[in-house]
Amino acid sequence: MTKSFGKSVVANARLHELVPGGAHTYAKGEDQYPEDMAPVISHGLGAHVWDVDGNEYVEYGSGLRAVSLGHAHPRVLEAVRRELGRGSNFVRPSILELEAAERFLASVPTAEMVKFAKNGSDATTAAVKLARAVTGRPLVALCSDHAFFSIDDWFIARTPMSAGIPDEIGELTVAFPYGDLAATEELLIRHEGQIACLILEAATQHDPPAGYLEALRDLAHRYGALLVFDEMITGFRFSEAGAQGVYGVTPDLSTFGKALGNGFAVSALAGKREFMERGGLRDDHERVFLLSTTHGAETHALAAAIAVMDVYAEEGIAARLHERGERLTAGVREVAAAAGVEDHVVVRGRPSNLVFATLDQQGQPSQKYRTLFLRELILGGVIGPSFVVSSALTDEDIDRTVDAVAQACLVYRKALDADDPAAWMGGRPVKPVFRRYV
């Protein structure tokens, strides 16, 4: 379990000199990992990655849940290479834009039109803008139980990292709790005629209460608001048609990304024709500047998306993700129970989208115990902020992961018995992404 991280430490220091935060995504920051144990990645293949020190890991949550087929998937790379040799960006739409739209709408039949972009924030913000234009209303209601929707001001103003955003913008966003229809209706009544849309993930760690999504859609429509599903995580990972395909509820608008490109930059805004046409050239209403991005339809990214959708359909990827997650869950729970920490190391979520909770003596989430747990996993050759699986994971990978978790659980038990994990943390605790000060 001895590993050297010297080259990663040097690379991280240099990154901090050149890149604010040392990474281009806050969730990938050095502060999310134990001190001096934040590997800088050299390359990846399948479910494995290697760092600049030569350490190999089984990886989870690849690309913040984006790489669901595994790194360097051959069919995706073949499609990308083909298009790279044909040009990537033109003065008019490529025929690939038509092919990608047709393929996407075949996978997500609840949508009638789609527009592609490069990242999730662009798509969710476009959905919010479109809902405001359709309804003529200023307020956005987001689900307070869901962690992230966009880097844009309408969302970030509601987080502890709201510096640089005028208070007036934050006042245009309100919140409702997941699963509580009464509280949501009270919010709609309190701001009657002002809320443009309700935006949420259809499900996260648990299935929605029976009838909840249907009732939420009806409630939104009764008060003149649109229903928007953020399917950045659930899209393709829950099913090819996303969570809306699993639960049978059609939103007015929905947004996709992450798994859609298997690591290549592509996202999508999809929805009903009557709303999407507001951003087109065949509508009589005031025009909406919906999505207009220089690189939104790069041919190689759309080719990657088409290949991903084909692989999902032909190889039953959604079912395999579920099966891989179930096998991992069973193994982790078994070794946690054997170490007597089953109430402290907890696996949660849909099998295709697993997270782990690290709880203290009182059963409360603990960054200190998370640090201990992550440290032991990394030493055991496993890396990831979650247990989100890829279809590239083998039985051997999962067995190796469970062995690493078993060792981590033994250390966890020692820390619980000592009533202090400090001796096993290796330094400062990992930190939450959203905090007002460093």
C-alpha cells in the first residue's frame, strides 16, 4: 500500500500558480482529496487511470459521471477520428447535426426538438431563459435538495460562493423541497403569477414517492409554470431516455450531458416543439436567443454522442451499469458489516449512480471521516469521489475495490473506537466545494 505522490505534489503546486484553484472544475480540486494525496492524472483506459507518479487506480465517478463507457472506448474513438479527418466546424450546419438530432430524439422520444451545446450549464440556463420567455415571468424555482444546476448567476447566487453576483439576481431564484407537494404549492401561491418554471432532477439517491412527479407536473401547469428536468446525471445513466423514461413523466423541457459524450464535450436542451420553436425561425412570438455557440455542434463531439447512443442501445449499457453497481453495493456492505462500520460507511443511490456517505459516531456526515476513507482507498488503488460505476468495470476491478474498502473499514473502526480520526487523516480534512472562504 506504499505509494509515492511526489510528482503529483509538484504538478499541483504548479497548477495553483497558473490555474485558479489548481483545476478547471471545483469538484476536481485538490481540496477534495487528502493532503498531498491528490493524484494528477496522466492517462486512462477503460475503468483504470494512471497518475504522473505511475500509480494505477480503479476509477469511479469518471469525469464527474461523464465517462460511463470507460476511457478511450474504441467505438467512440473510431467515430471521433473519422470526423476529425473531415473537418470539425463549418460556416453552415454539418449534416451530422441532423443525424445527431434524429438519433437523440429516437433515444429520448418524450422530446420533440433538441439543440446541442458544450456543457450542462449552458443547457440549463437556456431552459430557464426559455421558460421565462414562454411564461413572461421572472422567478425560477429550483429544488433545494439537489446539489448543482449551473455555473450561471441564477443558481450560484443561491450558494455560499455568490461573490460577484448582485443580490437582486439571487432574489429571482426561489426554492422548493423535493417530494413535498404542499410546500411547493405554498411557494407557487406565495409567488402567484411570478414563477416561470420548476427545475429539478427527477430522482437522485432514491426513487420519487409514488405519483410525485406526475403531481408536480400538474401542479406546475395549474399555476402556469413549466416543468424542467435536469437530466445531466440521470440521462443515459438511468436509461437511454433518462429518468423521464424510467418514471414515465414528460417534462416541458429537459437537459442532458455528461454520459451523452463519454467524456467529449456535448450537452443538449430538449423539449416540446411549442416551446423550443421560440428559439427558432418559425415562430411569431418575440425571438429568444436560445443557444448559439461557436463550438456547440463540433462534428467530432456529435459523432461521439451518436456512437455512445448506439453502444447503449446495442449493448444494453444502462442494464450493465445497474448490474455493476449492484455487485459493488453488495460487496461494500458486506465488508463494512464485517468491520462493524455498516452504520458509518453507507452506500446510497441507484446502482448506476452510487455515492458513499461517511458518518461519525453520531451518524452525522463527517469530512474528517471522509478524508480517512478516501486516503485508504487511494492507498488501496481506488480513486473517486463516489462509487459511480462505468460499464468498463470488470469483476476483478470490483473485487479489488471491495478489498480496498475492507481495509479502509478496518481503519475506520479504529478511528471510531478512538473517537477521533485525526491520526488516520494524514493532514487537513477534505472540504465541501461550496463554502464562502477558502
